[in-house]
Amino acid sequence: MIKVRHITRDELPAVARVKAVAFNGSFRENTTVDQLAATGTTTRRLPEGGGIFAAYTEEGKMVSTMECIPYELRVNGNSAKASGIGGVATLPEYRNLGAVREMFREALAEMWEKGEVFSLLNPFSRAYYRKFGYEDIGSIRRWRIPLAAIAKYDAGGTVRELVGADNVAPLVEIDRKMLENFDFSVDRRAEDYASDRRANPLESNFRTYVWSDDAGRDRAYITFSRREDSGEQVLWACGTMANNGVGFTDATALRAILSFLRTFASQFKSVILPLAENMSLLGILPETTEVRQTVRFAASLRIVDIEKAMMLLKPRSAGTLTLGISDSMCPWNAGCWRIEFDDEKVLSCKLCTETPDAELPISALMPLYAGARGGDELDWLDGVRVYNPAAPFAALFYRKSIFLVESF
């Protein structure tokens, strides 16, 4: 029988060992608890007194671990609490025994008790984590742009290199401005950016440059490393797991930072950078013949608390909708929910005994809620049964701008 609990601080080395074995990595046995505690996760440090779950055999052997990292997500102009899941690892000989499922069961219950509304993760397998209620809500377009295809653009201002873990305020503010109109973007903190700048840039292979306008306002940045890709030396725009590598406050700022990249044309042929689905470079690039895009899916999300989540929605018109939700991992979400709303806000979301307008699993609700699918696209979602096609689905669920690049 598998037992799940939070680890103690003294068990951090045991967690590191499990992850090293599970991911075919390495672990130095002389690494101290203090060293592991100071390092924390690759993004932000875990909260004091919790954050890491582990699964144990009846004999007390740790066989699986999982981290829960607190975040704040922007949702329809509001801020919602969420936990990012990372470091899910199981010793190979103890896989397929239900350890991960039991850790999720405990973690999701704790999230709900703490008032968290969402959970998100970057899965090794979308189908695997869909069993726990997680689903895709959007994708990222990774643009490959020959530096010669970038126009010279004189926006004035200056460019400076940003060095040092404590000198990240410009990145925080630029991203905050860029992301304020995107749903499910993370409200980032300074520690989300710091790890790229802890070392000397000449040693870490990470460089960050900020463009400021003539008034001295920081309006764009680029963080990149040098990589070989498809036989070419390229500038790879990337940052920490919570920093996608490029930020800009408007189109002028984007043009300015792209124009700066032309100065590297003698060393590199292309730059590769990620943008949201609706961030197009059409009209900005003078030549697109050799420009390429690849698509990768962003993090998967799930709703932890349906009642709180629904109260954050912004309807397009007034109405009432009843949804029958199945959720084996979060039984408090399961049942028929009656959602009443006017043309400005959701008025109430309560369990009821009415016949639902539609039934769907929690994983199918996530794309609707996030705006990856609209209420008129229910037939595109697996597991959905519509009983009242005339119900105002599209008033509550409609396409939105999503930008989520975080990893966990």
C-alpha cells in the first residue's frame, strides 16, 4: 500500500536521489540539506513547511516525489491562485503502482483547502496527465528568423546588457506590461528571472539585453544563448523556465530589439524566439521567404475549484447554464452546476439537481474555460454530451488571447 505525505527538510537528499534515478541524472551523496534547500526548484523556491509530496512503501521507502510551486495567474483581469506541478519522479521498479495518482489526490485536495483555483504542469505525456484532469489550452509559435530578414529600424533609445541576479526589475515590468491583456499568463516575480544571471554571462552562455527609449523607459528585452540548431549557430531566445526569453511593451519596442539582433549577423544566421499564437510578425519582417515556424503546446491546466473559477468569468450576455461535471480526482467538483450570469459578471455558481445542458469531464471544461475553444465548438471536445443546444454556451465560453510559456 502506498502512503503519501509532505517530506521533511531532512528528506531533501532522498528526493534528489529519487529524481536522479528516475531521470537518469546524477546526485552527489555529499550534497547537504542546506545546499538543496538553498537551490530550491528551477523557478522559485518552494514554500516553507511544504511544497514537496512523496510516496512511500509500507516499509517507509521513498519511491516517488512531486513538487507544488505557488503561482498567481491572470484570469479575465483578475488574479487567481494556482500551483505548478514539477519534479514528478518515480523509481523505475515502483512505477505503475499508483504512487503518482495518490500524490495528485493529496496535492489537489490541499490546493482546494488552501483556496487555489487552478493547477498547471508541463507533461511528458498529455494523455497520461489527462487522466488527472489536465488539458492543453494553447500553443506557442517558435519563430526561426534569419537575421538578414530583420529590418533596420531606428527607434532611437539605447541598448544595454543586463548582468546580475539582483538587476531584474526591467524584465519584470516589461513582461507585466506585455502580458496584462493575456489570460493565464503568470504574474512573475523577480526570483523567476534570477537564475539566468547568477553566473558570469561569459560562463553561463546566457546574455540579456534591454532596449530603453529616448525617455529612458525600459520597453523590450531579449535573453538568449548560443546554440547549434539544424547545423547552424543560432541565437536561441530563452530564459529560466518562467521566462520565455523575449519581452516587449508594444510593436515599436519589438522592432527595436529585433533590429538590435542584426548586429550579430556576422556570427549567427538566425534567431529563434517564442511568441503567443496571436503575436504575428507579419508586416514587421520585410522578408519572410526563409522564416519558419514550429508549434509546441504550452502547459496543461486543470480547474481545482469550479465554483471559484466560474466566478472569475466575464460573460458576453445574460443567461443561465447548467453543466454536469465529472471529476474523479476532485470529488468536490463533480455534479451539476447551475451558473447564473448577467452581461458583466457571473452572479452565482451552485450545485443543483437540474437536468444539465451538457455533461463533460473536467479535462474538456478547461479549453472552454480558458478560451482555447468557444461555446460553439463543443463537438470538437472529447467526452462532451450536449442535451440543450440552445443553451447560452457561447455567452460564457468564447475565444480569448492566451499566453502561457511557463514550465514547472
